[in-house]
Amino acid sequence: MEFLSIIKTLGALLMGLLCLWITTPSLKSVITKDFDVVNGKCTIEISSSGRSSDSTFNMIDTDEQFSFMEIPELDAYGKSIPYYCEITVTKDHMWEMDYKIYNLKTRQLMDSHTGE
């Protein structure tokens, strides 16, 4: 029985170290506030599952996707409704920090989430 608990403890330690190793580059960017801003034409899709809903920003120029737990307060969503978006992400583009959504033609700010 003691051998089994040692194996479980070592397994948990290795999993913790693996998680730390994977997140360290992003964590360093968050702590030092070293971010990138991805901007350009985008579309926003809303998906719901159970009690939660989230929004996916599809950046058309860079072919990247970023997800947020918040739903922007806009009149319309979907692949056929383009906006101009500024997404703040970590340097490795693994963690989304905040977004700003502008009218594509007038560049007037329509909605934003500052992450605070």
C-alpha cells in the first residue's frame, strides 16, 4: 500500500511540473505585462453550452481565433458581419487578455473588455 501512495505522489508531482513547464512562457508574459495586439478585420461567433456562453473572434487577416467568456454587446453576430477588432494577447498568442470592437467603416468603438 505504501508503494502505491508513493507512485501516486510522484505522478501528481510530474503532472504539476508538466503543467508549470507548459504555462511558464505565458505566465512570464502576464506577470511582465509583455503583450501583443492582433488587429484587423474579424467576425464574432457566439456559442452556448449548458449555462455558459462564449464568443469566438475569427481574425480574417491572420486566420487566428481567440475566445472570451463574455459576449460582446453588439447588434449582430456571425460570419457575414465583419468588424474591426483589436485583441490583446500574450506574446505566444496562448492567452487572450482583452478586446476592442470597432465599426469596420467608421472605426468607432462599439464594445470593449479590458480584462479587469
